[in-house]
Amino acid sequence: MSQSLTLNKISKFMGLGFISTLKDLFTGKLEKQDYAKFLRKFIVPIVSIFLFIGIWHMGAKALYNIEAEFKIEKALNEQGQAAADALKACIASGDISCQPNTLPSPAQVWDSYKSLLNDHRIISADKAAFKEKTAALNEKRIADGKDPIVYTGRPSFVDQIFRSLKTVFAGFFLAFLIAVPLGIFIGLSPTLKSAFNWFIQIFKPVSPVVWYLLVFMIVKTLLIDSSEDSSFTISFISVGLCSMWATLVNTAMGVSTVDKDYINVAKVLKLGPFQKVFKVVLPSSLPLIFTGLKITLSVAWMVLIAIELLAQSPGLGLFVWEEFQNGANDSNAKIIVAMFVIGIIGFLLDRLMLFIQNTVSFDKTDAI
Amino acid sequence: MAYLELNNINKTYGTGDNTSEVLSNINLKIEEGEFVAIVGFTGSGKTTLVNLINGLITPTSGEVLFKGQKVEGTSHDRGVIFQNYSLLPWLTVGQNVYVAVKEAFPKKSKKELQELVAEYIEMVNLTPAINKRPKELSGGMRQRVSVARALAMDPEMIIMDEPLGALDALTRGNLQDEILNIWSRNKRTALLITNDVDEGIYMADRIIPLRPGPKATLGPEFKIDIERPRDKTELNDNTNFKETRNAIIEYLMDIGNERKSEEREAFVLPDLAPKDFVNQFK
């Protein structure tokens, strides 16, 4: 009983309420009147997922046929009947060399997903072997004061996911460090507000690409002497600058619209500025600050792909771009795999923020 | 010299054509140790008056003197109990009081402050709820926390802005007694703003009606010569109580009626008759 209660609490807390419904089903605790709720919460999403995959499959098939017909027609017009027949036979046989290049079907995407995982396993094994092989040598090199030898092979898909997460969290952290304190100051002081207002209004709508170029100009000069790869630095700073605006605006708004009653209390108790900010202003604007941070994290994750692509910083963005440039017959499927991975991670990041918000916020019902 | 003095206070809100004069020509003197109640209708400018006295707002003209000094801004000498409790919902009961005493007695050690908090929370009988948040408390309990917070700062004067306005009759009665009990211990000067005449008579030494705004001003004062401690049930049979009560209510009703008759405008209806449609189309 108590265990179920905790699971209930945790899943509600993280906004994953369907988990507890599922558990109730398996433990036979589901009441009759709950079946409608169960249907709505669990069966309907599953049905819609299958519907989605079905439509996708049929759409992909239709596109495949259009592309194949076009190819055969082209061969017929340019090279004659024999070439067209050969191509037709080739396509029908499933040979990779002549497959039409279009939207991949769900099955192809699933295969690509498995091949990417397999690839990761191979690379991990390779890495481990490399580490083992160089362990003794590296120890000696470190003892001699030389740099150890590091693995320089290509990163696997999973490595790139982690690299992307690292970039996004570094960028998010930067946005947090800039936007929250600045937002508090702007919210507290009308003078600062009018000083910064034009700045916010003008820079807020600037596109991630332009931010990237701006950061590139500055960081390139600042790190002119450094031989290190600056792509990570550039991409995380760009991500931070792109995504911080939601937090900045929300924090400033939250801080400047604290309930007048609380401000009166602060005045009557004669709280000092420090106490006023930490005991009254911040707790009361916390829900809005978190709404801003949630938007910031999702924007950061969204622009990350574009920025990694431009900065040539290894990660999901670069992966997508390289696959697109690569043009191998399973490239499109790999791009779709990356798309789903990006979407799912984005969703999990949002839940993570909700979890943190519920933990620190005073009013649990305020979470949006 | 009076303890608290209001001289020719005017307070207007807005500018230009939108100006509305809320308080007009307010004069009030309160002596040390006195318990004064101001009674008025809702919307008559009571809260504005309170905020002027506690220093949250400044008068448009006139001056507020506290112990001969002009009031500029809030002070720990004047504790305020707000109508809507105004507790900080993210702090527990203890923390709410702690924030106040920490500001009021910056020199005391943490342990002394915590003892002080415990003492005042015990005084309002909330010790079992010290670690609860305001959300978990009933309205009466919240207002008791508010009382504890105001008193813990050891103010020389307590200003209460309809402190019991939102409570049910039973809780209200209990809290009235509690506040009177606490007040009678060291007889701080107290100002109670209320819309309940009975409450005013039960608690105060002097009742002053506030004529309703706009341009609210204070009416003639009524002295309550009933010995303390007063008993609620006996009070109902007390002739003095009945007379004072009737006099105040009559006075307030009269102002109300006066206003109503002032407001009543005679509208002259235009002399119109329906058009003769039938003949028009002949």
C-alpha cells in the first residue's frame, strides 16, 4: 500500500500520471469506474501511436513509389527501354545501389536505430581496447610529463547524444547565471528596466544563426592564442545567449509583479534589501522564474541542433548534418532516428525541470 | 501633546481630471495607552487611513505625528495587523515570526530570537502548528500568527486594519478576547479599524465613526464608559452599551440615508409618444 502511494506520488510529481494507472491495472486495483479513465489515459495514446506509425508507413510507401516511377521514367527517357527494365528489376530486388532516396519507412528507421546501437557497441569496445592498450604507455608518459595519448576515433551516436546534452546544459547554466540575476535587478529597479528594455526588445528575436556568428567573432579573437578546439565553447555560449531571453523576461516580470500585500509586509517589518529579495521577492516570483527556465531549456535544446551544425561541434546537430551530406542509403533513416531522440530527450528535459520546480517551489499546485 | 496626532489630513489619488479625494480633513488625537476604534462602512477609506498612520503612504496634505515626530515611512514602533493576514506562504509559522523579530532585534543572538518566537507563538496558542505553513491553517489561526508577528516586534502601538473581518462569528469572538487579553498585559496604545460596531464597543475606549468616502472625514467621537474586563453576555443588558450602540448606529445610518437622498436624482423623461405607423403608410 505504502509503496503504491509513493509510486503514485512520484509519478504525479513528475507529470507522468499514467504510470500509476498502469500499475493499478496490473495489481488489479483498478475499479470499474476507473476503466474509462484507463482507456483515456493509456489505450488512446497507444492507439494514436499505432495510427501515427500506420499513416507514416503508408505515406513513406507512396513517396517511395513516386520516386521509383520518376527514376524509371528518367531512365526510359535518357537511356531507353533496356535501362529502364534493368532499373525496375534492380529496385524490385531491393539492391541498395538503386533504391529511391525518400522518406524512410518506420521499419527502416527501426533498423537504423539498431545499427546505430550496434555501431556504438563496436566503438565502445574499440575504445576500451585502446584504453587497455595505452594504459601502461600513458602512465609512463604522464610520469615523464608528457600528455597522455587519447582516443581520436569517430564518436558513436550515443557519444554524440551525451556531447549534445553537455553543450545544452553548459548553455542552460550560462543562461541561468546571466538571466536570473539580471532579471532580478531589472525587475527591482525601474531605472535599470528602462536602461535594458531596448536591449531586450532588440536582441530577443535575433535568430540562433546570427547569435552563433556573433559569438564566433568574439570567441575566435579571444582564443586566438589557444590551440584548443573552440567549437564547444562557441556552441554552448551561443546556445546560452539564444535561450536566456525567456528566463530574463519572466524573472523581471515575476520580480516586478510581487503581490502588493507581501511588499507591504516587507515594508512594515522593515526588511533590509537582502532579506526582502530572498525572503519575499524571490519566493513569490519562483513559479514565473521556473516557467522561464523551462522555456529556456526547451529553446536551448531546439537551437542546439542548428548551432552544433554551424559550429561543427560534435553532437546530434552535427550528426544530422553529416548524415544529410553523406547521402548513404540509410542516411535518411538515421536522420529520423536523431529526430526522435531529440524529441524524446526534449520531453525528458521538460519533465526534469518540472520535477525541480516541484521540489523547490512552495506551492505545489502552481506548477504549470 | 498627544501620542498619535493627525492634523488636517487630505489624501487624493490620481492626477488631473481623475483625481479622487479619499480622505478629507481628518483630525485625530490618540493618547498613550488608549484603545481607539474607528468604525466605518466598507469602502469608506479605512485602509487608506491605516496606511497613512503606519507610514506605507504619505498624505497629500497635512501631517501625521507619532510621539511628536512626523511619520515618514514605516517603523518597528508601530506594529500592523493586516486584514488579509499577509503571511508569507512559503515560510512556516515560526519562520514568519522569526523574519519579523530578526529585523526588529538585530543584536539578539539566534537562540534568543528563537526563544522570542516560541514565546509569542505560545501566547497565541499555536505552538503545535509552529512548523506548519499558512496554507495548512484556518483563517483564525492565520490571523493569530499575524497577531504574534506584530506583537513579537514589541511595538509601542498596534494598528489593526479590520483584523477579524474575514472570520466567522465564533472565531471572531474568541480572537477579540485574545487580543484584549494581550493588550491588557502592558496596555500598548491600540488603534482598531472595524466595520462592526459591537466589536468596537466591546474592545475600545473610544469609538470614532468614519463618514463614508469619497472625501471621508471623521465624525464625532463616542466614549465607552464600561469597565474592563467587559463581559459579552452582560454587555447586552448594559444600558450604557445599548445607548452608545444605538447612537453610533443611528449616526451611521443617518449618514447613509443622507448620501442616498443626495444621490437620488430626478430624471426628467422626454415627452414621447409612439409613432403612428399605420397612418404613415396609407
